[in-house]
Amino acid sequence: MAGLEAISWRESVVNYIRSEAQPADKFGHQPRLYALSVRIAQDLPGKCDDDVLFAAAWMHDLGVFLGHRPADPEKLAGWDHVPYTIGRTVELLRGWEFPEEKLERVAETIRTHQAKDEAAIVEAIVLRDADILEQLGAIGALRTVVKVGRDTRYQSYSAVVPVLRRAVDTLPSQVRLPTSRVLAEERAETLRNLLEAVEREAGELLF
């Protein structure tokens, strides 16, 4: 529209995720993940495409937001948000005039961003490490505990404690880059201390 400045594709991404991230606490994961990714990518000067990293970090969880994932509990139980997220991300980025030649790398980065995946391209390795870090430390605890009572898998605090214990026991060894390893150990120690405090304070009475 005449008289209005066109906004950049990055602004479009942030504005869209800000409006779509539901429940609202889902929003903070995206800017934190991108900031972590930038920090980790310093290990790889000149090798990581920041456009790809930004787009993938901000868009990677679109399919887990309310309104994008199935509402039916049975369908949700078998929902794989990644194919949906990739399809919508490519469609949306094209509309926001994201560089066409980088779309394939964004898709691949999102496809292999989870701890269970074998990331191959550099942006995916960085994003996967960052996503693992977000499951550790104080932030990892907050992101897990907030699910109690609103996620059918976690009806009580005692249901999330095993998830946090599994995270602290298994995730630090799965990161791949030097900065990630340092941050993972720091965050694992924070989470370990929290779990020990929970055990001291509640014992078998957590419920």
C-alpha cells in the first residue's frame, strides 16, 4: 500500500509467530532458541547461514501451537508436527519473499532439529544443539512444569519429574559443538540441583 514501508521477511516471521504461538508461553522459546543458535554458531565462523538459522529457529514449532495441531486427543497422540511445519513454513516464507534458494536448507534444518534426529547440515546441527539446551536448566524445568494439568501426559508434578531426570541424564551427551557442550553441562547442573531439592523437600509426597 502506498505510503507504507514494506516490512522485512524477518519482521513478518516474528509478527506471525507472535500472533500464532498458543498457549502464549510458547512464544518465548523462539527468540531464545535463535539467540542460543547464534551463540553456538560462533564456533563455526562463516559456515552457518543466518537467514536459514533465523527462519528455522522461529518457525520450527509451528505445528505444536493450538490451532495448528489436532484438537482431538487421539489424533494429537499420533501427531508429527514436523511435516506440517515444513509445508506451512515454505509456503509462508515464499509469501514473505524469503530467498527461494535457501528454502530447502530451512526445510532440512527443521526436519532434523530434534534430539532424536541425525542432523547433517550445519544449520541443523546448530539448531538441534540449541533445542536440546532449551530442555535443560531452569528454562527446561519451566517449559516442562508448565505442561502440568494442560497436557494429558502430565496430570501431576510427579509425572514431569521423570521427564526432567531423563533430560539431565541423556541430553548433555547428545550435543555436538564445543559451546553447546559447555552450556549443556552448566544447564544440566542447574536442573540436577533442582531435582535434588524437589526430592529433599517433597520425597514421596510430591503428587
